[in-house]
Amino acid sequence: MKGLLARKLGMTQLFNADGTTSAVTVLEAGPCRVLGLRTTEKDGYAAARIAFEAAPERKLTSTSPPPRRAKASRGSSRGTSSAAAPSLTVR
């Protein structure tokens, strides 16, 4: 897979040799740093973690509490209890 990591700066137009114009997007493709590599042998997939620019300090630390996980519901919502699910044996 090939790609381009860039920031969109805006739009402009180019004049072609025959006098027509073409709309173009202006991009800033800066130096990207590889922060980490994932391999199929170790992680089960291949990927690269890439940084485009330095993150602001305020985005590196979190003052909010971690997200709460949803609890698994047991039984019905009317407050009745249900028996535990039987265990299955695969042969």
C-alpha cells in the first residue's frame, strides 16, 4: 500500500498550455518520523506508526478520567435473576 501523509493548505488553479485551467490542491508534505513498526511475526500484522509534526503539550496529557466500560447485563432488565449459562464441551 502506498500513500501520502500531508496537510491541506488550500486550493488554487494552474493554467494549461491550451489556455484552460485545472483546479489543484496545495499540500504540505513534511518530514515524517517513524515511531514504531509492527511485524507479522510479532504482532500478527504489518504496520508503521508515523508522526507528521510535534503534538502540542496539552494533547499529550489527559486531565479527564479514563472512559468507563459498559457492564455486561445479567438477566433481564426487570430485576429477575437468570440461571448461569451451561458450559459447553467441544469434542
